[in-house]
Amino acid sequence: MSLYVDADACPVKEECIRAADRLGARVFMVCNGGIRPSAHPLVETIFVTEGPDEADKWIAERAGPGDVVITGDIPLAAKCVAAGALVLKHNGEALTAANIGNVLATRDLMADLRAADPFRQGGGRAFSKQDRARFSSALDRALRAAAR
């Protein structure tokens, strides 16, 4: 069992390390750079070459059954779900074979709406303590399920 973290813009890296430490899971923090490598013995920081989607490609090539992937990138999540990995967004939402199609369609629709109206740009609300707690609980469940 491995935990793959799409780490460039991940707000829950520390939560991932703590959860993996409790269960003895190996963690791969995959990024293009800009994060400090962890000294934790279960954490390996992977720096991929510069370029679009290089971190995503690295994760997608390796994640499979028994692994957990943390990402906000929906196309990467779809590839990992298809490969049999458990996938969580940063807010703790599980992306599964049952919902990934709808999530991809919504993502594409929102991209089209933003392209049609340049004043309609995201933003959203700040990442809260409740979001972190919800993510931590979902990650514990996912890691325990992956370990089975």
C-alpha cells in the first residue's frame, strides 16, 4: 500500500504524513518543485521534470489496487480510479468509478462556462479546519480500506 500525493498545491500534506505514519504506509509526495522534502522515513519526495502534467503522469503510471491517491486534478483522478486506486480530493470527497464520470463532466462544463465569461472566475471559500478534519477522517478510512 502506498499513498501518492499530488503535492504541488496540496493543502493537506501534513495530514497525509500523519495518517500514513499511523498505518505504516509509504508516501510519495510528487511535485515539480517548490516543496521542502520531508525527513520522515516513510516519505519520499519525487521531483518530476518541469512541464504540464508531469507529476500527474508519474502518479498515474504507478498507482493501482491497494494504493490511495490524493489529488484535486480530476483527469488524474479518473486515470487512478480506472487503475483501481482509491482517490480522495483535498476536501475528503472520494472519487470512485460510480461518480468520476459526473465529476469529469461537471469539470468540463465549468471550464466552458469560465471560458465563455471571463468575469466568472472561481475563487471559492478558504480551506477551513472542518475541511481538514473531514479530509483526515476520509483518509484514515481510505488507508484502512486499501490495507485490506
